Amino acid sequence: MDIKKEVIELIGDPSLVEEINFEVSNIIIYTKNRNFFLNSSELIKSMVAKEKKRIEVRLDPSLLMDEKDAEKEINKLVSKEADLKESWFDRERSIVSLEAVRPEIITANNKKIINGIREKTGWSVILSRYPLIKSDIVRAIREMLYANSKFRRKLLNSIGEKIYNSKFEVNEKYWVRLSALGGFRHVGRSSMLVQTPLSTIMLDAGVDVANTKEPVPRIDAPEFDVSKLDAVVITHSHLDHCGFLPALYKYGYRGPVYSTLPTRDVMTLLHLDYISLGNRTNSKMLFDVADIKEMLKYSIPLAYHEVTDIAPDIRVTLHNAGHILGSAMIHLNIGDGFYNLLYTGDFKYANSKTLNRADNLFDRVEALIMESTYGGDQNREPSREEAEQFFLDIITKTTEKNGKVLVPVLGVGRAQELMLLIEEWERYGLMPDIPVIIDGMLWDVTAIYTAYPEFMNTETRRRIIEHNNNPFMSPNFKHIVSEEERKQILSGGPAVILATSGMLNGGPAVSYFANLCEEERNSVVLVSYQGPGTLGRNIKNGAREVDMELNGKIRHFNINALVYSIEGFSGHSDRTQLERYVNDIKPRPKKIILDHGEESKIIELANFIRRRYRIETLAPHILDAIRLK
Ligand SMILES: [Zn+2]
């Protein structure tokens, strides 16, 4: 039966229902009956239990209190301590989004405030956190989504209609198929298709930033047709997983993209940065700002563990991946339990300063698609403690020599992890009293980190939320943006400089490197994966002379600075952690498919898993397709 009719039948009185709308697979009931709006929670609870869907009752927009008056009422009800900064009213959906420095104050006390606002104003409340470091990007995204609320309401409903109104049957003709479009036997441009007779879902849409010849996924594969793509799900905001996404909209894709909130915000920032870098070098761009905006209009945030239908026969759940803020493992339940697949994306199976280790417990998993960046037999990391001590020693010794420490980092992930580490050393008096430079875009990403502490590890989250003490706000962190400021840093005393990019193939890190590498007293510390052919990989492998562009001219440099590589800070699981993950994941998968690793490493890891666990382990090539069932 039609689900909307079913809901009306369960309510028992059709006159209570003005309209039923879908928000993806959630069911929203709009009513003109205030009593029903305020007192239907028990009925809704029983309906949720029966339908296994989220159901919410909202007051019909025509009965909502005027925005100005509602704002006054809200300000009366919300205590000063919560520090409410903004209220965004979305009349189309009868919801007001409250942005506060401490939203937990509003949710405390058994939702008394939220219910009070419903009662007084008719508006349903959602909460978000006002970032402690001002973030233009977070604000611009939130503004844009509200400006498009009419469109969004229609979009969310039409996705729901499609999910609920297509019938499917799992019979002997039903199948599940995986196609490798990028990032197999390779690191970069991660992307794959999962297909059933009814649906086509893309998991990740990355670019290979270190490869200008073949930077994008193989969308020339016969099974890819942009007009038949039903949904895209993104694991995390690194460009090798999401850098191709706006280009899909350029090619005409007009469907939803699912990710966590931090992933949505950070990836937008990285997309904009990617364009601005491209424009400077005049290279042909994959997409422009209009495509990024289009992508945002179709973005749908999901929380960890929130189960959502994204196609008539596919249900998605995101799980913590422990890699960077908001990074997710994608679990797909296909064909109503017919087949379950887990794609790890990049993941860390160990706790870090910023994040909890990746989830390993699931209801069902038949196939595991696992990253293998550090899957080689030799890829055993030193312990985290050793890595930290080594890094602190480098900083201390370099400071004593009056030198500077350059740490090239990816914009998101390691930078914030190292910031928390340095802040801890400062608190314990271990860190030399020198400035810590956070260059350019890293600061904007850190601002987004301050908007989403609920995605961080237990201890850091508690410190921020319960104790109102945000480690990213340490006064020793110096944010700099201009060339003038960079010159001052270079001519000044000792400093730790965190700058992008992590492989020294672009970004301000390159010009810092050019300015610092010839002097013996300085140090360069590599903490990220270094792709073949990049400057980072060359100096990691011991190159002592390089040719580089500085101020538009190619120059020859002798590298006299000390170059270190510390593996212990990686956001990826090392070989030991990958093995442990295969051992610990529950239930044990029947099939393991390895991706996101150089060929030799993938083969070594596949051999190990087959031998040790006797699980069928595949290492597909790009353009391979595998029938999963
Ligand atoms: Zn990553």
C-alpha cells in the first residue's frame, strides 16, 4: 500500500493531516491541529516502531508565528549561557535552525526549551553549532541552503517519492555488481559504482591531484551513464575522494549527494581552493563555482549510524572511519538484506587526538572493500608515542639551532591532529616557546573543526562540549594569509610552519620549502603519504638537489635542510592495523576487495589475508567489474 495512505490510516483521523511530505526517507506530517502537533509524540513513537521510518509532525506553515516575533520568543526562552548567535527560519519546512556557541545548553533539561519553542511559536527546532573560529564557508553554505529552501523541500520529497513508489522484488534474477572506476591498484581518483537491476550508486568521486594526464575516474566505462545515476555517497573530504564531484554536476547529474556535515563543508572549501589554484596556473579546470553551488543544492547530510534509504532497494548507513573529521565508512544494505557491503574509504583503526578509531561492529557484512595505502609487508608504523617524541625532538633541536620546522600537510586531518598534539605539549611545558604558523586554508578548515566537535574523539569532545575549552583556540597558533606575513615569518626566528600541500606538489608549502631547504639549520618533516613523482616523494627518497619553480622561474636548489619522514601520524591504518581490522570486524566478511594502494602493497596484503584468514580476497584493476551476488 501507498505509505502516505498507511500513515493517515494509522493516525486514524484524516482531518488531522494537512499534507504528508518526504524528506528523503523520513516522513513529515504537516498539521493544522495544534493539539495534535504538540501531543502526538506517543502515537508517533508507535508508528515509528511499526513503519521503521522516522516520522515527524510539524505545524502547517500558515499557522507559524511571524519570524520576528518568533525570534523574540526564542531569545526569551534560550538562556544567555547558550550564546545564541543566529536563527535561520525555513518557512517551507516549518523549521528554525538555531545556531549557538553552546547548543548543548539548549538540548539539556529534557528538551524543555525546544518543546517550549514549539508550543509558543509553532516552529520545530534544529540545532547547529556556531563555529568558534569565524568560518565564511560554513556561513555561506548555510545561507545558500536557506536561500534554496523551496527547491530543497521539493528535492527531498521527490527523492522520497522515488524511493517509496518503486517496487522491487529480490528473485533469482536479482544481482549486485561493483565496477572499479578509479583508485584500484592505485592511490588517487577513488570512485566505484554499485549497481542492481534497479539502481546505480556511486561511492566516492575523486581526482588524482598528482597526475595531470589521467586525473579523473573512468566515467567512459560502459556501465556509467550520468542520467541513470541515482545517488552519490562520499566517504570524506580529501580531493582524491570527492574532487570530481562538482564535475558530475557539470556533466548534468542532478541527484543527491550524501555525506556527513563536516565532509560537506570541508569538501566545498577544498573544491573552491582547487579552482583557485587551477586558475592561477591557467590549467583547464574540471568545474567552476557554479557547479560547486549546484552540488551543494543537492547535498544531503547524514549522521553516523543514521539509516537512510537512498534508492528503492538500497539503504545506507555511515560509520566513523577515524581518518579525518567527518570521515565515514559506507555500509550498504542492498535488496532488503539480500547483500551487505562495507566500503571503508580511508580509515584509521587506532585512536588519535582528534578522532575515535574506526567502527568495526556491524549487523551484517558480506563484502568488505578496504583501503590498503599502507598495506605492504614493510608498512609497520612506529608507535604513536615514539612518533610524538621524535617530532618533539626535531622541533627542540631545530629551535636550538635557530632554525625553522616546515611540516607540509594536507589541509584537513594531519594539520589539526598536530595542532592538538602541540597544544598538549604547550600545556605540559614541553614545547619550545615559538610561534606555530597555520598557513592560509588550514585555518579555514580548523574553523570548520570548531563547528563539529561532536565528530571528534570522546576526550576532545568532552573538553569542548562539557568544559567549554577548545584546544584549537591556543594563542600560540598564528594564522597567516598574505605574502607579506610569510616573508616576515621567513625572516624571523624559529617557528613551526604547517602549510599545504602534503606532498609538496602545490600550495604555500612549496614556497616555504624553496626558501628554507638550502639552510642546514632548518628541518622539513613529512607526515603524509607521498605519491610517486611528487617533490615530497623525491626528497623522502633522499634527493639532495631539485629543480623548482620560485616566483615564476625554474631554479636549482641544493637541499641542506634535514629531511625527516614520520609515519606514526598517518590518518591511515598501517599494515598492523589493517590486519587487526580484518581480524576484529564483526561479522567476518565472505569476500574482501582491496583498493586505494600501490599495486605491490595491495598484492602483499591480499596474499597475507588469503593465507592467514582464508577469506576470498580480490585486487581488481580499474575498469574491472565484479558480480558480488
Ligand atoms: Zn583521505
